[in-house]
Amino acid sequence: MSGWNYSIFWKEAKNQFKTELNEQEFTMWFNMEYHSSSESSIILSVPSSFYRDQIKQRYQSKIENKLQELSGQPLNIEFIVKPRVKEEMQDQERAGDSETPYAAAPVLAENRITYPARQAIREKTTEKQNHPMLRADYTFNHFVVGENSSFAYNAAMAISKNPGISYNPCLIYGGVGLGKTHLIQAVGNYIHAVSDKKIIYTTAENFTNEFIQALQDKTTKDFKNKYRSADILLIDDIHFLQKKVETQEELFHTFNALYDANKQMIFTCDRPLSEIKNMSERLCSRFERGLNVDLQPPSYETRCAILNKKAEHKSVSIPQEVIELIALNIASNVRDLEACLTKLIAYSELVNKSVTLDVARQQLRDTFNSPKDISISIEMIQKVVSNYFNISYQDMKGKKRTRAIAFPRQIAMYIAREITEYSTTELGMEFGGRDHTTVMHACQKIDERLKSDSTLEPMLRTLIHKIKEYEK
Ligand code: ADP
Ligand code: MG
């Protein structure tokens, strides 16, 4: 045995995953045990090679990121296979939910993997993995349809069954947290499960960054080939393309190539096209060509239904009165509904109390009293901070690392970490696709500076105040 022992980091990482993942997913996949440590790795024992391969694919990078976050140094994970008595895994058997057979984790029943999925689909796609660009839980099955979303849902479903034929292109628009990304990815997951079509999902921001990189590296040919070889192209958040003249031009040509070849395209946008400014007319006319559907905020009843479904997926029972309390208080954003539920579940697990109406009132008081806080977007923070320091919003998210820009960026990251619920990974993405360690580093820097620079704290307070006022 070596002298290294990182078991404590593993233990804490596992605890954190327990609160972050739904219970079924956690029980299914975190069936790993600490085995030993070496200088820069933790060795875990897993019950089968099937398990090991699945874990590697699904969780290895997430686990390693978390371990780095906890220990402050890079730690790899390695596996040894140690079959446990009576726990045979049937390697061939795969599972999922009835709509998208590879979307959900298999269900463990009496130590066997069982699957309720349809035979035909199962046989056709026995070896299929989750699509690397799509979130496995963004499926039609996990989406609650209300009167606010039935048009968009039905359109997405129809497209999934007949891609490239009936509604091409399709534009789904609606406010933040209303399920645009979930729906567009559900189409991807569905088609991925039943066919071998080449599906590309990306955000408009990522598309832009990739294009800029390709220009720099003189690899635009590869870039064009990549996007023009898609059978299904899903581009999220096209409002980001406003003012990005060259990227719009590029997308216009990609669009034409795919459209002529009857390849399906779906786009999402946070507002109707008529409210989009600084977008070339000919590109807008392309988006308008197919079907435009909107997602509205859910009604009270639908909000209750969504909360019930989320609770069910997390395998926790929440009293109806608590569901109603949340649904009454959070009206405009499904992500926020979910955040309330997650908070209550975490609380009840940590203090080992069941979720009663009193507990919910007390735990969610701040959230309900300052509904603005929970809806603060990273973009708002970035804009207010850029403004304050007189730098451009583009630079805030861009690559430049001069002090005049890096410092405001660190401040914005720090504030975002303080006043929003976003994880460091999500924040990194929003700050020009940076790694989560960059965000952690920024927060550390500001924390350190707070100790020595007495002007910093009042400045942060002023900025936070401005951000909170921003929306009013
Ligand atoms: P948007 O892209 O419109 O900002 P997302 O698709 O990211 O919103 O949705 C935010 C969160 O809310 C996600 O976790 C998503 O699964 C969930 N969500 C949104 N609408 C629904 C719905 N109708 N049923 C179930 N979950 C939903
Ligand atoms: Mg989205």
C-alpha cells in the first residue's frame, strides 16, 4: 500500500453527487467503493467491466473535476473490477424509458438490470451510447406538457418522428427557463435512439466561438464540412447571434446547404423573431420559413404537475401543500421551480427531517421574498459590471487577459457565484466557455484581495445593488 490516502475526498465527492443527482441515478451508478490511493489517483472498485465502462463514459470527468475542486490538485480516478457476490450484471441488457431507450439509467431490480423499453427499438440499438452533446435526462418523457407548451411539444414530437419532412426549419422561442433547451434536446435524444442520423447540438454562442477559432486557425473548411454533414442540426439560443455579422453569414450558408438536402434544423430563441435586432434580413427570413412555435410560462396547475413529476424522478415524496406553496410563489420559470425543490430535498436529507409546510416556508422564505434574486441572469451581472468598469460586454466574455479586463471579469464571476445558484461549471460556460477552475480561481483571488483592500467590499455591494435594480 502506498502512503497516499485520498479517501476523504472521495467520500465528500460522493456525498455531493448524492445531493446533485436524482436518487435513482445515484443508487445505480455510485455503487463504487474506495479501494486505495496513489500519488495522483484514487482507485475505486466497481462490480463489473460493464459498470466501469459506463462510469468512465458518464461520470469520469465530472468526478475528477469535483475531486480537483475539493482537494485543490488534479486527481485521476482508476478502476479495479471486483465482482461482488450475487451482483451479476448482464452486460448485454440495456435500458431506458419508453420514449428514448438510452436516455435514462437502467433500473436496478433485484440486482438485475431490467428494462421496460420497447423490444424493437432495443434490438436495433443495442450498443448505443448516450449522445455526447445531449443531456440524457432531457427527454419527452421527462417533459410535462401543459397548455402553455403543447404546441411546441407536439411540433417537436412530430419532427422527431419525421425529421426533415414536415416542419423544417422549426424555431422554438420563449423566455428563460421555460424548457427550450429541454425540448430541442429531447428531439435529439429521440432521433439518436431510433436512428443513426448524425445529430449536432450546439449553442449559437458555441457556434460563434468555433467559427472564430476556425478563422484564426484557417480551418473554416473543416468547420463548414462539420456543420454541413449534419442530418439534424440543433442550434440553441440564436438571439446570441445578434450583431455577429460574419457568423450570421456563415449560418446562412449552412442553412441553405442543409435545407436543400432536406436535413432537419431546429433553433431556439429567447424572444420572437420580430423582436430580434441586428440580424440579417435574409437569415431571419430563413428562420421564418418553417414553423415558429412559442413556449409560454406554465399555469399554476402545470407548475404543480411539473413539481410532482420532478419529485417523482428524484424519488422523494413531497406533500401536496408544499408543492402548491412553491407553485404559487414561483410563476415564471421552470428552472426556479426545480431549484426550490432541490433545496428542500437537500435540506431534508442533510438534517434528516421530512419536508413539511413549515420547513418549506422557512427554507424558501428568502427565495420567495426576493424573487428577483433567483431570476438574476449571468448576462445582467456581466453587463452591469462591464458598464461599471467601462469595458465592453464582448470583452467581459472574450479571451483577452489584460488586467483592465481580467479584473472586472473576476469581479463579475465572484458576484455571480455569490448571488446566483449557478455552478462554477455553468458560470465558466457563460464566461466565454471557460473551465470551472478559472471561476474558482477568480473567486479565490477576490476573496484574498478582500482581506487587504478595504475599498473592494463597498464596491461589490454597490455593484450587487445595481444588479438587483437592473431589472426594475
Ligand atoms: P430554457 O432553455 O428555455 O431556458 P431549459 O430547457 O433549460 O429552459 O429548462 C430549465 C429547466 O426546467 C430544465 O431543468 C428543464 O428540464 C426544466 N423544464 C422546463 N420545462 C419543463 C417541463 N415542461 N417539464 C419538465 N421540466 C421542464
Ligand atoms: Mg436554454
